[in-house]
Amino acid sequence: MITKAKEKYVDSRHSNAITQLHSSNKYKDGKWKTYVDEDGKRKEVVRKTREELYEHLYEFYKAADTAAMTFEQAFERLMQRKKDELNRSYATIFDYRRYFSYLSETLKKTPLVEITESDLRTWLVKSYLPTKPKESALRKMLQLLNQIFDYGIHKKLCFFNPAQYILFADYVKDCDLKKKRPEEREFSKKEIALLRSGALATANNPRSLMRLFAIETGLRVAELSALLWSDIDDDDIHIHRQQLLDKSSGHQVFYDVEYTKDERQHPHGGRYIPRTNGTNEVLELAKKLAGTSEYVFHDKNGKPISKSSYMLHLRRSCKRLDIKTKNNHSFRVARNSLLFAYGLAATDRALLLGHDVQTNERYYSVYDQRNLDEIRKKLKEKGS
């Protein structure tokens, strides 16, 4: 039987009358009839039952809708699925939309079934690659294109994926391949001293204390904002929570989740970092903040400091101190370097910072001009 949903779908598109035939002709009597407009012509459609006629009309209009669906409409459907069915976060959806915005208006408005591999390659070469995207950006862009067409195939909106043979290796040479100098990725000892001194001078500001805590622990921004007093015991600090941002309502809404960045797909209870003299000093200062709260870093009303508020404060502080590096991630890299100098193995450093060993060695370990003096010393000792 035709479902109510299908019947509603047909009624929203079909404007011609649907009638039952009463005829002396026994082959027509009792059947159901209507007209559809196909290729500019009025065409009669007759079926034995009302249900059969509605089923035919449903397939007719569904096919018409599919054929007319644009690349942009398919993208929007995919985003709706990611939000409603896959429970992707606002930040993830926002990131997809940012990448899709690079597509030309011509491509966006082209029916999905009409887009060819040549269309996509031409857009890449003439429009996208001249912007000199980073390698990671190109990789994500190609992943998004493939996801849209794969979704289209799954939902029968198109029949093949023209992006599947467009390889990252074909175009990586056209990306911005410049890398930040290692010393530009972390705060130097001198810069940390300046940032520490400035934070201690404004210790009544919870954002300054977050900065001090980042220096001592290398915590992520979202982990700092979500830290609770209940996460702290006599010996250790339990890091198992982060603050996220949702703008889907048109307003900024911050909320906590019970997993950290590296645990999103595989929660494992967070990680523990030892309390030190440095962390204890910051915690004692945090106890003196105005207001009471379950959050370690809070305003006078007891509300947690948002990660965006802290990042803005850090950027402004760096600018005043004429420090070029202006993000919290540089504290993490600097912390890794310090732990390396302490002799901690890569596995231990990765454990404390909250990521795997491969990530730690690839993105957090800095080997640069500053290591050369030590290398020279060792070579001279060996007589080389």
C-alpha cells in the first residue's frame, strides 16, 4: 500500500486531478486516471488502483527531482545526514561548509548527474590550486568531493563518482609546501618567561591562570576550559573532558563533553598528569579567584571561561609582548621539548600530552638550529 509519506510527496508536486473512471468499457471501468507533463507534453496515465497510480506518480516525481538535484543540494542533504543521523558536531559541519564554499557557483548549480571528472579537474586547476592551499586542505577538499558523490550514489541521486580518480598525488606539487620553521611552532624559553611573568602580574584574571597552567601542563585550550576541581586529587589531574562550541542556533553555545580530542572515536577514560610544584602554584591562585564554581578557571559568576575568550586574551598578550607565535598549541610543543630535555621517552611524552607516539614525533618534536650546539659538542667529544 502507498504510504502516507509517499502520498504527501506526490500531492505536493502533482496539480492535475486524479479521478476514477466509470465507463461501459469493462477494461477501463473502475481504474484510476490522471495526466502528467513530460517533455513539454500532456500525457495520460492510467492504473488499475489508486495505490498503483500514486506509486507510479511517486517514482515519476522522484526521478524528476533526482535529475534536477544540483551539486549544492546534494551537499546540503549530506550535511543534514551528518547532523541528524551521524551526530557530527557543529564544528565538523562548519568545517565541511568552509571547504565547500571554495567551489565555483557554476559547479554548485550544476545537476549532480551532469558533473564530470573533467569539470572537477578544470575547477581545481583554474580556481582552487591558484589559492595555494596547504597539503591538508587539498586532501580534505578531495575527501569532501568523494563523500558528496558517494552519498549521491547511495541515495540514487547519481550513478558514478567522477572524483574517485582525482588523486592527491596529482596536485600536491601545486600546494603551499612551505613549512613553519621549527622555532616558530613553539614558544622559546625567553618568550615563556615573559608570558609567565605577565600572567603572574594579572593573576586575578582566570585567563592568565589558564595561560600559566598551559605552560605547566601543555593542556589543550578546550581541556583548560572544562577542567573541574573534582578532576584533581592529591597526586594527579584527570584530563577527560573538553569544551565544545555550537553555533547552530545562531548564537555561541559552549558545552562540555566527557572525552578529549584524541578520544572522540575511541573514548578510554582520559589521561592523568602528575601534580607538580608549578601546577600546585596555579591551583592555589585559582582558589583565590572571585566567585565560586565547580570549574577551576571561572568568572566572578562561577561560569567557566570559554576557550574563545582565553584564546583572544592569549593573542592580545602575545601582541603586547611582541611575540609572533600566538596560539596555545605552542605551549604544547614547548612542553614536549621540555619533557624531551628531561629525558622522557616518546611514549611518556605522548601519554602526558594526550596523543599517540606518531603524532608526537611528527607534530610536536622540534629539532632545529637550537639543537646544533649540542650536536657540535658531541661531535667534538667524539673527535669527528
